[in-house]
Amino acid sequence: MKKGIKFWNISTIRYDQTRNSIEAIIKKVLAENKLPLKFLESCGASATACILEGMGFVKAFDYPQIGGVRIQFDDFITVALNDPKNDRIFSKGNVFDNRIMRNYLVLARMLFPHCKPEYNAFTWDELTTEIYNGNGALICLKKPGHYIAGIAYDNVKNVILFSDSWGTRKGLKHGGWHEELTEKEFNNNVMAKQIVFREV
């Protein structure tokens, strides 16, 4: 049986990095300077947006529209994390602040007081139980260094279903929607700590 966050089976909660404004700016700056695009930067923001929207904390249309243009939630998260005026966000030298996992925990608490995220080294059993009980998980893969959104758990196949904002990434089978993370890959290729988002 598959169970997960409130809207785990609605594909519109998936955010795509190629449709992110920050990515578009970075790509153009690099092209102007004849530099290659080696990395996409908004995977953490896209995964977090997917989780928070999928849990019902926010709806895409909650964000303001000015002159017919609506702010995308993943863009908002990326900007908020890298805003130098946001002194609650942890910064480290020239590193993009969206690369630092615990910043997503801080931002979620700032945006939604009834969101109680936890940053911890969860075991497979702990993490799958959390997801099965309706809590989203921000997971970071070691190779490539990349964030994904754990949104449901299939207890028959023993896999986490995840949303991946890099839909063309090598090894994906479904374009980034309802991809499967196995226990073996979790143990071999997931960073030590994850964030579990809970509503209380």
C-alpha cells in the first residue's frame, strides 16, 4: 500500500528546475561569460516547495500576483535563503545558502509556525514510517549532490516514492515523478541527515 503526504499523488506539486527564474539568470550569466553550466542550483528549493505544497502548508496561488505574473514558490524559497538581509539563515563563505540543508528547516519554521521540521540522521525504518504517516522528507543524494522530495512510501515494494526536479537526470524512469528510492540506495547514496517536515 502507498501512503504519504496529503497530495502525494497529484503531479502538479512537482517543481522543475528548468522552469526556475534563478536557474535562468545563472544560465544567462554563465553564457555571457562563455562559461559552462555545470550545476543546477534550485533542487533543494524545488524539493522543499514540493513537500510544503504537497502537505497543504501552501497553495501555489497563495503567492502574490503583480501585473499578471505570479511568484513561483521554489523561486521564493531560493531568493529567501540567499537574501543577505535574512540573518536567520546560515551562510558559509561564497557557498549558495540554498545548498545548506538546515537552512530549509529554518525557513519552513519562519514561513509556517505550525510546521515542525526535524533535521536528524533518520534510519530507513524511521524515515519510511514518517513518510507513511504523512510527513514529507527532504533527502540529499551524495552522487550527484542533489536534493529530492520523499513524498510517499510503498510498503509492498519497500521503496520511497520521490519527486525529482531534475527530470532528465540519468537513472530516472518516470521523468522525476514517483521515482523509487530503495533501502540499498538510501544506505549507500544518501547524506547522513535528512529533514522531516511535520504539521502540529
